[in-house]
Amino acid sequence: MSDILKRTISGFIFIAIIIFSVLWNFYSFAAVIGIVMLAGVWEFYVLIQKNNIKPQKITGMLMAITIYSLFLPLYSCVNYNLVISVLVFLIAIVFIYELYENKNKDPFTNISSTLLGCVYIAVPFSLLVFISNPGTSGICYNYQIPLGFFILMWTYDTFAYLTGIYLGKHRLFERISPKKSWEGLIGGAIFVMAASYVVSLYLKYLSFHDWLVISIIVVVFGTFGDLVESAFKRQVDCKDSGNIMPGHGGILDRFDAAIFSVPFVYVYLRIFVF
């Protein structure tokens, strides 16, 4: 099977799962994103070990789950004081553990890498679920926000890639990512801004102006997210973050732009919409 066919099939399956989970209900969406988040955190820890760093993977995963639960609208059945207490306890454990691990010569590198896995990956995915439920209590799920966000993200990613392949001549950030070009960025930006208008015709919870702003956030911060992940892979001397998706790489490869974009989309929506 050719690489292009592998990439097409795995990409189609990936998109189908995401869209189905978004359209079905809040619980399916939260479950799929939660699984993706945990896989991404684990992938991050496995990658960073290539630099002889020893993150506390189990504690880090428990922290990621705790952070994720804080953003779920489970007001009637979750004691948030208890959840926050558990998170504080787990953070303390990360520091205390290193005191007793005599073989570690650089304990604060291990501590920082453990915490970074949660800040870099768990928080953005948690915010992605949070913006899909803009109510102040209970389940008030609005599928249009995550669906529109993913459509814009995929549009930018696809057309930046295609434009870069056929027209790319001027490198965007050659030291970090030799293949990315200004032409790809500009081409992707044009198509995603056009897509924001189409999205606004069908997903009317947000106005065209809102979708346009989100498309610009995707272009700017999605690009930076891609570059940050490329820098991370370059540091650990790894081509792909994983192999969970044939032809596409790992979770971090597929969600690098989303990880960096979602917090800024959240800030915009929180200030100007919700």
C-alpha cells in the first residue's frame, strides 16, 4: 500500500471518528478527546525520554486526568474542592518523588518535563471540551463550536500543505522546519478565511466575524504550534511523534496546531461571545 493511500485512509478514519463524536453528543465528544489527550500526554513523555529525561509518567497521566475533569460540566456529581485537592497533592508528589530518587542527577528537569506534559497538552484539550459547553451549569453542549473549529483547522492544514508542495519556494522557518514555506502559509490562510464564510452559513451559533477571527487564530497560532512541535521533535531527533496514524504520525503530529490554537480561541470566545 502506497504512503499516499495509507495517509488518505487513516486521515479519513480519523476525521470520521472526530466528526461522529462531535455530532453524537457531549459525552462521546468528551470521551474521544479525553482518550486523545491521554495518548498525547503519554506520547510526549515517551518522546522526551529520548533525551535521557525521566518524567514521572504515571503521576503525570493522573494529573492530566484530574485537570481534564475540572473542565467537564459535572457540577452535580463532582466535588471540585476535592478534585483541586487531588491535583495539588499530585503536584506535590512530583517534587517529593525526586527527593527519594537518588539516581536522578537532574531532578528539576524531570519535574519540569512532567508538569510540562500537562500544561502543553492536557490544558488545551481540556479547554477544547470546555468551549463546546458554554453554559454555566449542567450540560449545555453546542456541537457547532468544536465542529467549526476542526473544519477550519483541517482546511488550513490541508491547503497549506498542498500550496506549499506546489508553490513553496521561500522557507518560513528553515532552521526548525525546512519544508514549511511562506507560500503554504499564505495559501492556507486564504482558503481557511474563505472557509470561515462557508462555515458561518451553516453553523450559525457564531457570526461570520467570529468564525473569521477564529480562522486567523488558527493561521497564526496553528502555525506556531506546528513549529513548536517540530522544534520538539528536532530536539529529540525524531521524525514523527508516534505511529498511531499511518502516514500521519502520532497524536502530537495531528493536533500540534490545535494544541496551540485552542487556548487563544477560548480567550476570544470567553471575552467576546460567552
